[in-house]
Amino acid sequence: GADLEIRTVELRPLAHQIVDAMTTGFASGALADALEAVTAADALIALTPTYQSSYSGLFKSFIDVLETDALAGTPVLIGATGGTPRHALVTEVALRPLFTYLHADPVPTAVFAATEDWGASARDSDGQGASLRRRIRRAATELLARLGARDTWAPTDPRTPAHPDRPTTEAATPSSDTGEDHPSATRTYPHFQDFETLLDGVR
């Protein structure tokens, strides 16, 4: 029932522009439009073929020409394809750390599709990819849930707790004007001790 606008960004037609952007530091034309679309997206589905047990070089090069923090806070569904299920962990050992490093928000379920996930020889399916469809549906549901949660409680101020019913754990730091401890920490937590004080106790 969600009203979604979906855009697919194919990287192969952008390969030369991606290399140019990596060497010049400037993106133009179709690549600039693609980068803007990815940066502005409320959610991202990031898919790559498996190459040398990791994501493809073209996929990583596109990520490399994104602006710093372009994906910060963006919910991401990660997925990969491969010729054998032996590479199924590529989503966890390569893709998930990459998007975590970029401060994105990858959903728990990743989707890996190997040759054996469809066709008459599928081992964990009915020959028509039923198991793969179940994984896709589960990951998509998680992505939509992240979108709903993001709209509901995403803070606009970094000092605002994500969950209003939970107290802030703001540290007591000296004010640049008065030299006094931060009032919110000392009033909310009367026995608050900053990290430097705790370290003094073990010297």
C-alpha cells in the first residue's frame, strides 16, 4: 500500500564516466544524475555480482565517487548474485561492512541468489525460486519497516534522543563560556562522572 517511486541505476553504461570521475574528482552528465538520485533516495537496494569473493570493482568504484556521508542514515537492502552458494557470505563479509562504514543502515536480511536458487536443479526451492522469493519478501518488509521508523522518530537535532522515552546520555563537558559542567547531564544524572574522572581512579 506504500506510494513508492522506484528508480534503477545500471552501472555498466556509466563505467567510463565513473573512471573519469575517479581521476578528475568531477562527475557530470548521466553519472551526476545517478549520484544525485542515490544520495536523495529515502532507501536503497544495492545489488552486485560476486567477483573474487567480494563486490565487483565497478560497484565499489561507484560507491567511491559518492560524496562523503551521502548514504548516512539511509536504509539499505544489500544483495548479490553468484554462480555457486559457496559465495553466499559475500553479503556479510564484504557488503555489510562497506555500508556500515558509510554510516548507512543495512537491514538484517541480505539476499544472495545463486544458480541453484532457481530452475529445475534448485536444491532449496520448488524449481521456481520459491525460497529466493521468500528471502526477497522478508528483506523488503524489513526495508519498508525501516522507512516507517525513520519517518516516525528520526531526530532532527543530534542532541535529541532517537527514542523520546529514553533519557539522553549526554556527557558532562565544560562550557566554553562559564567553565561549568553541562547542565543537562548534571541535573539529569546527579552522580554523573565523566570518562577522565573514571580514568583517574585507576591510575
